[in-house]
Amino acid sequence: MASKLLPLRRLSRLLKPPCSASSSTFRSSLYLLGASKSLHLSENSHGPRYWIDSRSFCSSPLNLDDAEVPTAIDYRSVLQEDEFHKLADITIHDLQEKFEEYGDCVQVDGFDIDYGNEVLTLKLGDLGTYVLNKQTPNRQLWLSSPVSGPFRFDWDRNAQAWVYRRTKAHLLKLLESEMEELCGEPISLS
């Protein structure tokens, strides 16, 4: 049993990054460490043999461009609860008014707007339903779109807008483009 553990200990020492290791060396070690989880031992007449399960081995680092990674949260800029409610309520009520005006201009069967329990629901009949609601603990507005799916928008003080951190999409611009795509008429929400 001890003879089987010795090669594993040697492997773990090889995988530990030295104190002065660069971040790329450390990342490479992490990939190897992930691969070592699927390291298998086999004994035959010639001694122990090792093989790696190829399904869990990653030989190249992940490509993490800025566009694929959410921007970091600057916790100094997180809204106080009262400020969040003020901004979110203004946004939701403005959208409700603009959607009601828009509903008078477009001919969409089943067009209906409902606001209750801090949730704005925009029904577009067979075209789908939008739901926008506040998420107070996260200080976010959550949108469910029939076109593009779910989004979580944070208030961006610099842009003075609700922004989806993963794609940098602005809530109002996203709704404008999707509503025009669905209903065939432009809408100005800004």
C-alpha cells in the first residue's frame, strides 16, 4: 500500500507551485491538479503504471477574455437600500408609463401591462412575456425576456443606468431593441 502512495506524494509535490511561481505557472499547476484527480494506478509484473482519464484532462488554459468574465463588483459603489429602492422604483414606474403609451401605438393581440408586488409584467400575447422585478438583497433588477432570457442588472453610477455586468448591456437599450424586434415599432425608453 505504501508503495502505491509514494508516487502520488511525489506527484503532489510536483504540482505544488513554488513561492515565486508566476500566475501562468500556478495556473498550469492547477490544470494538472485537476487532471490528477482522474489519475489511475495499475500494477502489473513491471511495477506501477499511471494513466490519466482523458475526459477530465485539460491540456490548454481556458480563454477568459474580458467580454466573457463579469466585471468585478466595486463594493464601495453598492447602493444603500433606500437609494436602490428609489432608483428601481423610478425605473419600473417610468417603464410602466412608456409601455402603456407604446401599447396604444402597436397592434399586438394580448398586449397587457400589470404592476403588483413590485413586479412589472408586460404580456405580448403569443410573442411572450417580460417580467421585471427588484431583488433588494442583491441591489439588482432582474429581467426575464422572451427573446434573450434572464438578466440581472446592477446600477452603474458612471453610466447612470442599469447594466448587465456580463455583457455590459443596458436595460433600456436592450428593451428598446427587443420590443422593436417583436412588435415592429420603435420605442424610446431612455
